[in-house]
Amino acid sequence: MAYMGKAKKAAIAKELAKCMKKYDIRYTLAIRHGTTIVMSIRGGSLNFGEKALECHQYVPASVTNPTARECLREALAALHAGNFDESDPMTDYFHVGHFVDLVDRRRSEL
């Protein structure tokens, strides 16, 4: 059963701060429904593309800027730290440590 608590969030925040500092990205972290960690990008100079960005597990192909792709890879790796996935979609059984949402809020405000 997916669970995201304050202690887990703090550990992820520590790892995330290391990689986001070098890309000068401003963001917030939140816990949604006790199961999901949400990273909302609030500012920074990197362009993630023309479309609104929302990723959960993989970097979308619409992100063509190599620096932005690397930044998202590192962010997703930090967000998935300590996570596991023993799901079996064929039998409709989903068992993960926690869910991840990464959203570029700069685009959703346009």
C-alpha cells in the first residue's frame, strides 16, 4: 500500500535539494492524500517545452532541451528514492511505495 509521510518527504527533500540547486530551479514539495509526493516547479530559467509539463515516472519526449531532460531525470530519481513497484497491471493489482507527481506550475498559470 502506498504511503508518503513527513519523514519520507524530508529524506526526499534533502536529495532533491542537491540536484535542483545546480539547475537553479525553485519548487515546492507537498504530500497529497498520504500516498503521493508532489513536486511543483515554481520558477527557474530552464524551458521544459511548449506544452504543460506533468510527469510521474518517465521524462516526456516533448522535452527536447538536453539540460532540461537531465534536470527532470535527476528530479525523478530523487523523488523515487526508496520507492518500489511490485504492481501487476494484468491482474489490476497496484503495490508501490509511493506515487510521484512532477508538475511545471509556470505553464499552468498561462
